[in-house]
Amino acid sequence: MKFTPPLQEATLLRRYKRFLADVASPEGEVFTIHCPNTGSMKNCWIEGGVCWYSDSGNPKRKYRHTLEISTTPEGALAGVNTARANALVEEAIRAGIVSELQGYESLRREVRYGEENSRIDFLLSGCDGDCYVEVKNVTLAEARRGFFPDAVSARGAKHLRELQKLAGSGVRAVLFYCVQHNGIDSVEVAREIDPGYAEAFHSAVSTGVQVLAYKARLSAEEIVLAERLPFA
């Protein structure tokens, strides 16, 4: 995913009201930008750290700029725009980077399915059957270990139940962790943050839900999935 034009650099001053952040340009101008992340962003940013933002070019938007990448307390880079995750995964699948999801003839997004009124991120279809792929964005890191979720996620547990039902009926179901953080070397469930999600995860995996984790390479010019990570 290339950024055209490239992302612009600023200093991240604070994040507040979940969806807002104040930044300062290199010239010292302070302004408010959109923060597209519903999670806690734990360990993802530091006050006074370098960040990068995109410009929609739309002066009619209340907040025309969007926070894309932040610097963590350890000096790593984290892609905090969760809306990018699905596009990154789709791009990687179509480019053949995700070898485990090749061989399908079609890819559809946001297809309704399940008993709990859900939408699957990707439905891959081919002559050998379908594959349902649910994408989750990972940015929480501790000692180079990535964790999901970074806050209690009832929605995440719901998706696991839906995937488990698919796997139990013989349909291929994949949980895909998109790691937008260059300081993460492995991924695992954040049991201490959300025990309910962890329980649903292990139940789903025991039924046959497959787990994939891929790490992104981040810069002001592009973000691209480039490396598969182990899941602990």
C-alpha cells in the first residue's frame, strides 16, 4: 500500500476522546487530526513522539488529516489506522504474499454470514470450496511479543464463535492477524486483558479454525505485509 503523496511527519502531543489527536508540525503549528482506532492503543504511542499522518485533501472534512503511524515508547513504529488492515491483507493475498490463501478464483469483501448477523472480511471461493477470512489488527506489543485484543472485545469473541461454527461444519475458516508493528516477532492472545476472548479463541482453534499472522513493513511511503510470524 503506497501513500500518494507520502505521509507527513509531526509530533504527537496527545490522544483524546478516542478519535482525536493533537499534533505539532515541524514548524510548530498545533492542530487536531482524526485518530481512526477504537482500541486502547496501549504501548502504541508516546507523548512527544514522532508520528506520520495522511492528508485527505478535502477542506470540507472537519478533520482532514488522519493519524497513520506512531512511535512506540520503545522506538518502534505502529500502524494505528485499523481501517488499513483489510486493504493490506487483500493486497497481500492478491500479490501472492500469503501463500496459505492462494488457489482461489474469487475474493469478496464484507459478505453476510453466520447466525449472529455478521459480515466476513473476505470470502475466498474456488472449485475446492470456500474460505472465510476474518482480519484483526495487532499493535499491542510487550518485549517484542504481540497481543490481541488490546481491550475487551465482545465483537472479537462473536467473530470467533461464527468462525468456529463454520469450521465445525467442514468449511475452511481463517483468523488473520495483521501486525502493523515493526517491534513484534510473534503473536498471542491477550488472556489477561480479555479472558473471554482467549477462551473463545482456544475453543475455535480446537474446532479447526486456522490462525495466520503476518507482519507489515512500515514507512512514510508505504505499508506492506512482508513476513509471516509464529503464533504462540
